[in-house]
Amino acid sequence: MTPETRRALEGAGLDADAVAELARRTVAEDLAGGVDVTSAATVPADLRGIAAFVPRAAGVVAGIGVAMAVVEEVGDVVWRAVGTDGAAAVPGEPVLEMAGPVRTLLTAERSALNLLCHLSGIATLTRAWADAVAGTGTTIRDTRKTTPGLRALEKFAVRMGGGANHRMSLSDAALVKDNHVVAAGGVAAAFQAVRTAFPGLPVEVECDTVEQVREVLEAGADLVLLDNMSLPDLRASVALCRERGVLTEASGGLALDVARSVAETGVDFLAVGALTHSAPVLDLGLDLRST
């Protein structure tokens, strides 16, 4: 990885070493211990060219440095970021330009695009949710419903789309859900067990009813997750939590077309697992401009 790419990744808040390892595994998977037989057969070894990653559809770009790390895993190239992570992807306008051996550019093409398109798709979907609740004071947050091994990158893409990250792992905050409540013998008991075992961590508690909200507020919850509640119950729960200065998050059954209605109940966050587990890719391609 070149110093320039490392700086780009670290400037985006990413672990450059982790991205380098991902790039290594991604390219190794695509080559499967061999070579790009098509490029080796059709492209002279000394042929050099200029290529660009270009959006085919409108959206939000994310992962420029990640794509570049993949290309550099294949070979030496000179690159220039035309776009920026978090900016609009405009069809036909390049986001990244590269110059180097054509074999390198073509061999790296699909592996780099797989990540760039996926991350840009997450950023694009997140922006749609953020736009849907704009002006309400509600923030769109992701969940841990991420692709194994890609969590840091997918949550980065959420940030690029205007969303916020919730937990990065099971250890940085507690979230008491229905199964924990069953195991502990009640919602208040579950909260108190976590507070006692890990007194320094924030504790969020999932509630299905307004009565449960009252119970966890009495127990001292830091944040209340309002799961699958009707709009009237959401409003009532938000009012109770605001009296105590406790933040609220809505989850369960959320869809883009009802996002604003839910946000207008006054919740502080919408928890949207679809940002990472169901985002369609943003269509980008590699165009070889000249040789």
C-alpha cells in the first residue's frame, strides 16, 4: 500500500492495515492461486493505460481509498481521486482515475468494484433515509446486521451517507433485548444485572410496551429502544423518556415510506438494519480510457 493510499484511508477513519489485509484476501480469492488468464492472453505485458471508475447511476460514493488499496494489491499504479467519499456520484463523471499497466487495471477491476459498489450502495441508501427525516431532529443509525468481516467498512459507508453508527461490537455498549429479558427474569432485572456487571457502560433497553418503558425508566436506563410500537405508543413513550432526559430509538418494521412519520413522534434515532443488510449496490464500472 502506498503512503498516499494509507493517508486517504486513515483520513477517512479507517484502519489502513485492516484494509490492506482485506485487499490481499480479496485479490487472492479472485486469482485463486493462478493468474488472470484473459488479461494475460489478450493484453501485452508492457502495455500501459489510463482508466477510471465511473458511476452508471446517481447516488453517494463511498470507498474510494478501499478500491485503490485493492488495485495496489495487484500492481503499481498512479491514481487520482476525482470524487470524494460522501459526495454525489454523478453518472458519467469519474470518481477515481488511474494510470498503470493495463493488466493490473483489468485484473483488479472486479475485486475493487465489488467493494466500491457495495459501500457506495450503503451510503446511497443511508442518504435516502437521512433525507426522509431531514428537519425532524431524528438521526438514522445502523445496527450490527453487517457482513461478517466488513463491519468497519459498512459502518464507514453509513457515515458517508449521513447516518450515525451504533455499536461497533458487543463490548462497547450494552443493548438489553427480549431474549436477555427472558433469561434475566424481567426487563428491570436485566437492566440492573448489566448495570451491576459493567457500571461504566451505557445501557440501552428494548421495550415493546409503554408499561415496560415506565419500568426501565424507574430502573435508570440510559437509552430506550422502542421496538415495533404503534405511532401513538411511540409518542407516549417518547414523552415519558423526555421527562427523564432519556434518549429514544425506534426499531422494528421500519420502512423508508414511513420513516418521517416515525421520526415525527420525537424519537432521537431510527435503527435501520437495512442500511447494511439490504442495500442494493450502486452501479459503477471501470472504463479503460486510453493505452
